[in-house]
Amino acid sequence: MSDNGLPVVNSWNEWDPLQEIVVGSADGAAFEPTEPGNRPQVRDGSAASFPTGPKSAEVKALANEELDGLAVLLTAQGVTVRRPDTYDFSLPVRTPHFEVESQYCAVCPRDVMITLGNEIVEATMSRRGRYFENEPYRRLVYEYWESDPRVSWTVAPKPTMSDAMYRADFWDWAIEERHQRMHASEFCVTQAEVVFDAADMIRFGRDIVVQESMTTNRAGIRWLKRTLEPKGFRVHPVHFPLDFFPSHIDCTFIPLRPGLILTNPDRPIHSDERPLFTENGWQLVDAPEPMLSNTDMPKHCQSSKWLSMNVLSISPTKIICEAQEKPLQDLLHDLGFEVFPVPFRNVFEYGGSLHCATWDIRRDGGPEDYFPSLTRERIR
Ligand code: ARG
């Protein structure tokens, strides 16, 4: 049991006062492999082939220094910080259905692991190189699960990740085709198997919002609905039609406290889905232009400049923001937050920032209903 009687695992949303969190680590990291679900590209516009094998000791040390800095800040705020086990991601993986030359990293636990109330869910994952990415967190999962009988643990069904699960030509689609197919929400994974990454979900108490994307398909969303709705959650699929390569919702739509969501001005939510939020008293506030342009991002980073808005809440009034993102810090300050800047640019190399690089285990609070119109509809 935790000090204040809450279950050891208890986190229902993105903003309640934080008590315990896992911060990722660059130890053992490798370059993400090229595979049907991912075609990483060097960002300098050259056609240079993407490197393979382990990341250099220097690049890992730079990221680790910033990850450790985040851990220090959180600890000073009274938060218990845990770290993943070391794992050699340069090892290949071979299953009966596929083979891949290396794996990726444990910098972004958010992509793999999610706490939904008192339950830990391990995602199916969507890429071969990330098939075993749950492993560095297993020791922690066992510890939480063994230490409190109120904690439950669910591992989603592993897809085959065989060739048939992917659309091999996705990466070559011309822009017009991309536009057309995108509106049908068809990306690099087909609908044949259950597929989701944990970071396509964002938590609002009883309500879980999940983005359909390159990393989460409709079968994955059906699995989440049927698994979570009998437990009292409501699962809402959402779409951001202007994002041609959607993956992970936390650079697009981040709730900061009850009634306030930070949104991405380049990626407005589908007009049919917006009322769910606005009719329940949620204000959508656009993030300012990031300090880095897409071309200034680290050479091997596969995420967009919108890593700028990947903030982490310590509580409904305290928030951690990347140190150089001054315009966002100013906005958050004007919105009434105490802002904690932390340098994190070297972590961008691994495709994530503050929210991606963490996995919250325990926050105060419970399964509040932040969407009363849905409850009223059900009663009517
Ligand atoms: N696809 C997002 C973007 O480029 C990056 C998401 C990163 N999030 C994460 N949890 N790894 O804007």
C-alpha cells in the first residue's frame, strides 16, 4: 500500500498530483530498424541511409543526462521516480513470423505501458523493433503487482507482425493518395489484427480518448473498448485529419487540468469529435509555434517539431516544459500554471519529450466523470 492508502498503482488522468512515475533511460538504445511499419529517415534531406546498430555512447550519455535531470526535478517535488532495467536493444528478434535486425530503446515508456486506474496495461505494439519493449519494465510491474492485491495487470494480445499485417507500399503513397486514404483512416497497418501503442491513448478519468493512427488500428480500438468498457471506462476514438503520419496522441491533444486541453494548431480534431469536449466544458487552447522548425530537429529524430507541446503535469497547477520552449512556458504561465523548465532537447533524438519519456504509476484522485453529457444521455 502507498503512504496515503491509495493502491500502489492508481492513475486516472494526466494531471492529478503525481506520486510515483517511471522515467525512461537511453541505456542500451539502438537505431530504430527499417521495417514494414516504419521507414526511418535521416532528417538532413540527404538520401543517406538510416544508421543501424547501437546508438553511440555519446548520444546515449547526452540523453541520459537530461533524463536524470528530469528525475532529480521530480524527486525534489516529492515524486518517487523509478527507472527501467537495462536491456540490449541492439539484439535482433526472430519469431515464427518475422525477423528484425535490432530493437529500439527504453526512452519512451509511455509508448508501451499505460496505467488505467488500478490496472497496468501493456500495449500490443505496432512495430517489430518494439515487440519486446515491455521487458525493461517487467521487474517493476511484478513489484507493483505483488505488493498490492488491488493492482491488476493486463497484457494485450501480441499481433504476428507478419508481412500481412502491414501495407508495404504505405511509405511510397503519393500525397493525393495519402490524403484520400487518410480520410478512411488507413495507414501502414491493416485491420487484420489487434494493434495499438499505449501512447495513442490519453486519460480523462472514466473516459479514455484514443487516436486512430499508424500505430493504433480500429481492431485495436475495438479490443480496448471491449476490455475496458465492462470495467466502467468509456473509450472514444478520435481523429486529427490533417496529420498525415499520426502516431501517439501526446504531441497533438494534451489535457492539462479539468476543463483545459492543449491542442496542436496544425492538427485540429475532427469537427464531428470536437463537440464531445466543448459541450462538456473543455476549452481547447492551441500551443504556440515551437522554437525548433521541423528541419532543425535532431538528425535522427523521427518526430515532429511538436515535441514542444509534450509536457508533463506534476499537478493541476504545476507543469514541466522543455527549457527552450519559452512561448509555451509563457502561455502556461498565463493560464495559471507554475512552470518548471527542464532541458530535454537531447532526448528528442529518440522521438519523444517529457510525456513520452515517462509512465505514471500513481497520482491522487479517482475515476471522475469529466463528460457529464454522456452520463445524461445514458440516463435519458
Ligand atoms: N507523432 C508525434 C509527432 O511527431 C510524436 C509523438 C511522440 N510521442 C510519444 N509518446 N513517443 O508529432
